[in-house]
Amino acid sequence: MKLRPEVKAYVEAELRDYHQTKLDLIELREDIAAGHNKESDDSGVVTHRIGRPTEAKALALITNKRIKRMEQAIKAIEIVTGELTEEKIELVKLKYWQRPRRLTDAGIAMELRVDRRTLYRWSEAVCLAIAIEMGLVNETCHKHATFRG
């Protein structure tokens, strides 16, 4: 199964932003715990918390939509990358995590000693597996997301 272009673009953006998302999540949790997020929640409703600040902070951490989205993306990427072969992990590092990216897809294929079509197949499989973990595509497609082949 091939991913729709917009789904693949979203997953690839999450992959590229993975390390920054982890840092942003830590910062957002710290801001909420420190009480810096009292003005409004992600629903756009301005709230005034009087009285029980500890409970309010705990509730904000649990219900914050941005935190949930970040956690979902991080978890999906970690699950999938945890199952990848060394070659495919290297693909992810070179294609998505290297800043600045020094190699083109052709250069990455040469570095990994694989054909460019193999590189694209691997990339598609990684993105599909992450999309499945994130619930962006039907889980029955999982048989097509092979990691070790």
C-alpha cells in the first residue's frame, strides 16, 4: 500500500522534527507545571484558575491537545525506529535527522550501498509503519510495512 502524499508529507515532517518535538514537549510540560499556562488552554477558552493550582496543573497536563499530539508522534516514531534494522535506522538518521542534511537521496543510497529504489521502498515502509502507529491509516495495512526485508 502506498501512502497518500499528504499523509507521507505529514509523517516525514514529524520524523524531521522528532528531536525538536521531544524538547518542545519537555518545555511545554515544565511551563504548565510552573503555572505559565494559566491564560488559555488549547481549546481557545480563557480560564481563570482559582484555588486548587496543583489539580489545575495536573488537569492541564492531561488534557492539553498539543501535548497529546506530541506524545503520540514521539511514541509512534520510537516504536517503529526501535524495530528497524541498522541500515534503516541509518536511513532515518541521514534522511530525516541529520541537520543540515548533507546528502541527497542518491548520496544516501550510495552511503548505504543500496539502489535508490530500495531507499525509496525503505522510506515508504518506515513512513507507513509510523502512520499506522499514529492511527493515520488502517492497521490492516501493517503487513505491507516491513522493517527487516
